[in-house]
Amino acid sequence: MSFDLYLQVFQDGKANGIGLEVLRDAFDKYVVEMDEDYWQVQYGMEESSDIFLQPLPGNSSSIHTISIHRPCRDLRLWESLWRLLGIAGTVLYYPSCAAPVARDPVAGMSMPDEMRESLGDPLIVSSATELFQSIDFV
């Protein structure tokens, strides 16, 4: 099934960003930059995902939202997302999720109030495997 994951960064209830170099490092040699706001991660012939980048307004080198379209099941993707969740104020969520996911227990306090009210407090995960297992692929 095709769906999207969203990884966003917040600080004090406002949008924050991740530098492009940090993103490149997180996805390592598996990222192919198709366009400035469209990347792919490729782990083999049948394991890839599309990544869309949304920068902070007025700052194209700092990315606020990362959309992962068709997240594959390859653990290397989840290890990359796990690394990115290590950035303060970073949460991951998807439509109809039970709760956003984070590594840092304080990440929920960084989210805007209206987002926390609609999605709830984040589920804290302790590994890339646990992150993968927290996603409902159905």
C-alpha cells in the first residue's frame, strides 16, 4: 500500500529545520538527488522510496518537512529516519497514526499546540527496529 510519512522539526511550537548536509549524511550513499526538492533512496531493484523536501520559508538550505512516499521496509531507511529523529524537536507521523513517533521525550513539547491536540503526545521509540515496528503498513 502506498502512503506518506512526514518528518518535521519544531522548536518552541514553531517550525525549525534540518540542514541539507545533515540529510545527505543521514541517507548516506543511498540517496539520489533527482531535483532540489525531490530525492530518492535506493536500496536495490525493489527497495526504494521517494523523498520530498519542504524548506523553511525564506531558507532553502534548511528543511522543515520531509515527506517519505512509499516508505520501503528496508531497515536502512528506518536507520536513516532514526538518526534524523535524534535531532531535538523532530517527530514522525502519518495519516491515521495513533500518535506521532519521536526519540526524545521532550519532542512533544516542541510541537505546535494544535498539532499536539490533534495527534497526541509522541510515542517514544528506542531503536530503528522499534520505529519500523511502530508503523502500521496496512
